[in-house]
Amino acid sequence: MGRVFEKRKHKMFARYNKMSKAFTKIGKEIAIAVKAGGGDPDGNSRLRAIIANAKALNMPKVNIDAAISRATSKQDKDFEEVVYEGKGPHGVVMVIETATDNPTRTVANLRSYFNKKGGQLMVSGSLDFMFDRKGIFRIPNNNINLEELELELIDYGMEEMEDDGEGHIAISVPFTEFGSMQKALEDRKFEITNAELQRIPTTTIELSEEQEHEVHLLLDLIEDDDDITNVWTNIK
């Protein structure tokens, strides 16, 4: 009985820790969005997208409002977005997105992680070209005619559209068309349940199970760092 209880407690702690980290990440993204475009969601499309993502993660409205309030009143630290690039074990390419109030600390931590696990932090711009940056939107699939919607959205940069099998339609656009597509969906009164920028590798690398385990030891170190918001790799 005790062992079962401990396992449940461990799962609950892991779930809470994951949720806590997700909320922290959203809070930083809100701070950056408010700094760039103000605290009114009606006039700040980036902030509207982040709020939609926060709601999809079941972040309470009071937490969202508090994060906006802190950012507006400048109680939050001054976060900035910095992108780092590195090579992990077995030639795996990594692009690491951060939201940090201290880039010196962040780069020092990243360098130590790579050194510990047989990788190398690279010069900025040396690996990012190996990824295409895409905007991905998800809207509820309420019996939508996909062909008609595709015709409506193709002028706003839509590249691909598909049913994700989980009750949503996923729409991808080039990074440069993110704002255009967001406005097009909002103008048509679609509920955007998730909107994010992803880095899609142009080519991938296939690893053995043992090699993948080695890479994930490094990824675990990186992703546990509070300054990290996203890590993208070219693993198949």
C-alpha cells in the first residue's frame, strides 16, 4: 500500500512540477509581449495568442490577469528573448529558445550542460538555418468544411491544413505570416485554442535507442533550466 501511495505521490508531484514550469513560461511570455505591445489584449495580437495558450493549459484567469498586471506595472524582471544553438551527442542539432533576465547566466549554464554531456554550444547563426520557422494555429473542428476554409485562408499564408484527430484543425503558415493568419482567424470569429511558433528541421537524423538516451540526458538538463522556453532538435 505504501509503495502504491509513493508512486501516486511521485506522479502528482511530476504533474504539478510540469504545470508549474508551463505557467512560469507563460508568465515570461506575457511579460515580453506586454513590454513589446502593451497590456491591452485587444490591441496586442501577440498577447491575445499567449492568453489563448494559457487557457488551453488551464491556467487560471486570476493568474493570467496577475501576470499582465505585474508586467504592466513593471514589477516583473526585464526578460528578453535570446536564441542559442548547439550540437549534442551524435551530431544532433539543437536550437534553444530562452526568456532570460540575465543572458550571461543563461549562456554559462548552457555551456556547462553541453560540456557535461558531450556537446558543444555553437556560434549564433551557425545552425538555425537548418530549421524552418512556422506558425501553427489550432481551432476547434466544429464540422468545418476544410475545402471551403482552405480557399478562405490561402491568401493569408496558409501552407497546410489538417485535422489533428483530437477535435482540432491545425493550420501552418510561414513565420512571416503569423500575424496575418491570426487576424484572419479572429475576423472570422474562430476560437484559437493554441497558437505557437515552431522550428521544423529541414532534414532529420535517426538514432539508435541508446544514442537517443544519451541525447535526452542533455535535453533533460537543458529543459529543467528555468530560463529555457523551447528546445528544437533534428532527431527523426
